[in-house]
Amino acid sequence: MNLHRQRFSVAALYLALAVSAATAGEIDLYFSPNGGAAAAVVREIDQAKSTIKIQAYAISEPGITRALLAAHDRGVTIGLIVTPTQQSDSYSTAGKLEQAGIPTVVDRFHAIMHNKTVVIDNAVVITGSMNFTVAGDKKNAENTLVIHDAAVAARYAADYNLHLNHSGAFTIMHRGDFKPSKIPPHLILPPKRAHTKE
């Protein structure tokens, strides 16, 4: 490659990056512990006007729970997908959300439903490594992104819908009952259908 072509390629790269930066949505980044991630999640939930779609490997942080209940009370449509362990009443608040009338389902289709994502008003995405727990916010080394971008939100909403379609009913399991020998088969077996690529 000659020098002129190389300079042109570098210039084109800078131009592409500049255009991308100009058209991309705003991204806020939080690092745990004690980086303000849970507070940021609460702020975004508090601003929700129409819909909140959540996939949560673990959810128990009190401020996030309160914010979701308040959003539900003001008429925001909320959907929650959790992993089977969140049916245990010993540490999950998913049961409280479900009992409050927030539709909650369990994704048993995968070995682990490990997503931690929130899609708000089809315009904002919250994602990252942090579980929605006190430990995730205050103790663990985690990262959380808040992305204000409708195109990104559409991709995450599509993924939410994909998992929603193969999820099943939420049932509270009491402490001591959450053992493979005591869990009814219909609570742990995935739907009998061919696995599709996701």
C-alpha cells in the first residue's frame, strides 16, 4: 500500500468514527463496587413512560425493586424473565414483583438464563455484568452500561421476545424445597421442541 492510499484509509477511518460518534446514542458507564450502578438503574426505571422488559439472572436490590413496583403502580407495562433459581423465596424478590401483578416468567430452556438486561420504552438499554442485587452494586467487580439508542434497544427487545416465547410459569419454591429431588418435573424441564439458534 502506498503512502497516499494509507493516508486516505486513515482519513476514511477517522471520518467513519466521527460519523458513528455523531449518530450513536448516549452511553453511560458504571463500575462496581460503589460506582452508582443501582442508582442509575433506578433513575432510568423512574423515567419509564410505557414499557420495561427485564431479563434478570438475579434480582433483589431493594431500590430497583421499589422502582419497578412504583412504575407498575403508575401504569408502566412491565415484563420480567428470570432464571429458575429466582423462584426461591430465600433471596429473590421476583416473587414479590409477580405477586404485585408484574408478569413474571421463568426461562428453563437454557442451562442458565444469565442475561442482565432492561429495555425501557424501546429506547434505553441497561446491560452489563452486574446482577440487580446489593452484592452486584456494593461488593462485586462489575460493569453496567446505560445505552440511549432506539436501534440498540430494538435488538435487545427482540432478544427479550425470543426468550419470552420459550419461558414458562413462575412458581415460588420455599426454602428447603429447592432441591432437584423435590422440584416437580414440569418446573425444570424445557419445552419439548427443537432447539433453535439464538
